[in-house]
Amino acid sequence: RFYRFQNKDFVESPIRLCYAGTFFPHSYDRLFGSEGVIHNLLMEMDLGSIMVDLYPADSDSDLGCYEELPNVFVKKTMKIYDLLPIIQACDFPIILNDFRRIDEKLVKPRKYLFPTKIFTYLSAGLPIIINKEYEAAKEFLLSNGVAIVVGLDELGRLHEIIRECDYAAMKKNVAKFQENYSLQTKQR
């Protein structure tokens, strides 16, 4: 269980994760999709203590295979400006990709990708869970104290890893990040 501050008190509740993006649920081995990781994550996790909200980028996505999983909730497709206030109810958004499934020649450049979703999630006020294979993003997020970084081999222990983090400190760091990197602050 995860304790969150609510109504001037700490309450015990399941950890709520969210993922917004593209899904290819019947093609787990596609070259660049993160769906393989999302699928494996959901299969390996103790879903009794973790809830996952999935927001597909494409309303035509067939996500029936996820709807059968306990504590996984497939939501409707939304525009980003509608999604931000809704995902604020979640504890951590996830950015995961399985670099083991990518052609060796493409792995090195992919490691230096910096998903723009990072800024979307931080603007929602949320610390992020990202896999350590995103080397550039990982360094940036860790230096700002706004992420939990996990290896793909650690997904089965994700609940423990989350429980061990200082969530309150991470939320403060996200607020500090928003202050330091906001366009409004830079214009003053």
C-alpha cells in the first residue's frame, strides 16, 4: 500500500499509475512501441496494490486485452489540455520502452531520446516513472529529483520501489521544477 496526504491526513490506498500514448496491444514486438513494456508491466505487477489508468492516443485502439486485467482501467482518448487535470489524480505517470526489442544499430541513438511527455507529466505536477535505458532523460530527471528510474528487470518489484521513495519530497521537487522552468518565470 501507498500512503498519500489527503484532507490533512495520510491515507492508505493503492498506487495509481497512468500511461497516455500509443498502444498496439496485439503486436507486442513492434519496433518502437512501448506497448510490449506496458503489457509486461501489467502482467508482472501486483495489481492488488497498484491501479493503472490507460489513455490511448488513438480512439480506434483495441484495448480489450487490457480491460480484462484487474485494476486496469482503459479510459477514453482525450486532447492533452483535457487530459492534464484528469491525470493529476494519479500518483505517477509511466514512460517505459523496451530497448531490448530494437535493432542493435538503433539502440544507441534511441537511448538519448527525450520524450516530450516528460514535460506534459511534470506540468501536471507529477513525478515520473521512467526506465533507466532512457539515459539522457534519466540523468535530467534524477538531477531534478522528479523521477523514479527503474530497469526493465525491476518491473516486478515496482510496488516496493515506489513504497521506498520519498513521494512528498518528489512532489516538492516537481513544484520547484515547474517554478524554475516555466515560461512565466522566464519572462519576469
